[in-house]
Amino acid sequence: MGPTQKPNVCHRLSRRALGFFSRDAGVVQRTNLGILRALVCQESTKFKNVWTTHSKSPIAYERGRIYFDNYRCCVSSVASEPRKLYEMPKCSKSEKIEDALLWECPVGEMLPNPSDYKSSLIALTAHNWLLRISATTGKVLEKIYLASYCKFRYLSWDTPQEVIVVKSAQNKSSALARQAGIQQPVLLYLAVFHVLPFSLIGILEISKKVFGNVTDATLSHGILIVMYSSGLVRLYNFQAITEQFMQQKLDLGCACRWGGTTGTVGEAPFGIPCNIKITDTPPLLFEVSSLENAFQIGGHPWHYIITPNKKKQKGVFHICALKDNSLAKNGIQEMECCSLESDWIYFHPDASGRIIHVGPNQVKVLKLIEVGNNSAQHQISEDFVILANREKNKNENLPTVTASGRVVKRNFNLLDDDPEQEVLF
């Protein structure tokens, strides 16, 4: 008998594709992850450089699209070689895009305009305009003026592809105010919108008078997350806050009278007033203490990841059940590494419940499973690991001088982020 051949991953891909339409989305996602793992780990897989470019500004990537020059230029990376999709006209510094999210059309919903069925880039400009831009042409489809009373800077999903959060920069007290002991009462603002069609939920202020010495806040999956310098993280129900503290319901494009001024909501110069002002501490859902406020929720059933709130615990991650704060079996994850950057961990964004632990020379994919047949207790198990090549002595035995005395240069196959492998010149 001849040598046993390993099945080709492309052959497996074609076989599995036949069953995709009869499976639910979660199974398809897990299958895709398995195929990716096989491709990366397969010894015969070869990687080659097909395209190189440089940029003075940060480069962003979203689902097959690469963005340059503060999202002004878009390149598709889906084809065998990247190609430019569009390049928007040059603009002033005040008009540049500071942050953006890619929105994709929902399946099975009736939308008001034909252009709504194509992907859009939701972008935030430096002068507080929220734009919806065609992801294929770069044309501006919609624009909303946010406000003049604060500087909005960050975009994130509250509910992916459904609700966005526009977060302002933090208000800083002037030097004179600090000397006089005068504190800026409002730390920041959160503007919350349903997307496509755009509709305003409200703008919420985060006040130190209500939350105390808060250092940051954000919104995720309907939960208001408030953070403190001590490492404390507190969670509140955003919908309950909206119902209790909304001063006035506002609709984009409608006339509004606010504080003695009349204007159109979402148009300059009126913008959108802050219509959710918390006057009393809302009911607390959950609180936990974590180093540097590092806190994540995910998995099935719900678990959270923290680092114990001590500096010596940096790089140690605890995975606990949300319902009773119990540590999962094998729930303490730590990775030995000597690198310029520490390891990091997160719940995989595909909603599969998997946990990704990334270090300088390996990527661990972990999963939550029941302990025996006990659905009330869970443990962390290793699904698979991808190892980087750090064979320090791989080339040590290669000859450096030929028989005739000619010096042969040695090639080294090393990753460049390990301080133990630094080369001095």
C-alpha cells in the first residue's frame, strides 16, 4: 500500500458546502472556523505577498475592505489582488472622518430606498456630522448634525448592525477650575441611534453628580457600563434609564423647541439636544472589580472575563459565570510569554461562544463545555492551538564557511517582537 495522504482542505470545503443551506448559522460559523484552522495549520499551505502599500494615517479593515487616509480611500481585498473601490474628494481637517462602522443590509426586511439594500459606511467626522456613505461608491447618502455642546469622537455598536453609539470626548476642567476645586459635572455624552432608517433613541449624559468619580462609560447590548479609577465596573439597564429619565422624545428631521431655541432635530446649527438626563442613581444590575477596568461578557451560558484587580495579576484572566460569579473549572487562563506586548483574550465576535487567547507565539481557541452532565457547572477546554515558528536554533548547524573559504550568509526565520531575539547593530 502507498503512503496515506492527508485529505485536502479544499476538497473538504467543497463537500461541506453541500450541507450549508440545511444548517443553522451557528453551525455554519463553527464549520468555517474549522476550515480556517485547517488552512492555517496545514503544513503544505504557502503564503505569498500579492500586494504592498504604505499609509501615513492608520489603516482600517472591515469585512474585505481596507480603508486609508481616514476612510477617504477604500480598497477591496476580496479579489486575488486588492483593487481600489473609490476615493472621496480631499477635505479640510475639520471634515475628516474620525471613526467609522460598516453596516450591512439585513436579510428579509423591507427598506425605504433601493440604496439601503447595499452596504454602507457609517462615519463620524471631526466637526460632529454623522454620515452614511455608500460602501461601494463613497457617495454620501445621509447626514445628521449631532451637536455643538460637545465633541463626538468614537463609534461603536450597541447591538451589532442594529443600534450604534456615538461617544463624545471626555470633558476636562480647565487648570483654573481645577485650582479652584471646581469639577466638570458631565464627563461625557452617548448618542444612541437605530440604523436604517436612522432614528434617534436619545443622547445620554454621564454625570459625576449621579455616578460619583466615574472615569469612563460605554453602552453594549442594552447595558450601560460605568467604570471607575479603582477598577470597579458597574452595569445598568439602558432601556430602564431611557424610560425613566427621557425628558422629551425627539425625531430626526422634525421641528423642536428646546431651551428657548427652535430648530430641526439633526440639522445644523440646532443639532440634537441632550434629552436623557439621569437625576438619581438607577438600579444596579451587576458590579465587579477588575484590573484596568478590563471586563467582557459572552459565551453560552453567559460568562465574563476579568483580570484580578492587582498589578501582579496582569496577564492572568479569570472566566466566571455571570449568574453567580463562580469561577469556571479551568477558568484561570495564563500564558507564559516574553514579548514587547502582553497577551490578550476575548470572546469571539461570531457569537459561537468560543474564547480567543492570543500570545506572542500562539493563538489558543477555547470553548465552554458542561462539566459531565451538569448544566449548572461549566469548564474551559482547549479547542485547538495555532503555533508560530520560533525555533531559535533552527539554523545554528548550517555551515557558515565553504570548503574554499567563502563565507555563506545565514538566513534567519524569526518573529521580530521577541526581545530575546533582538539584533544589535
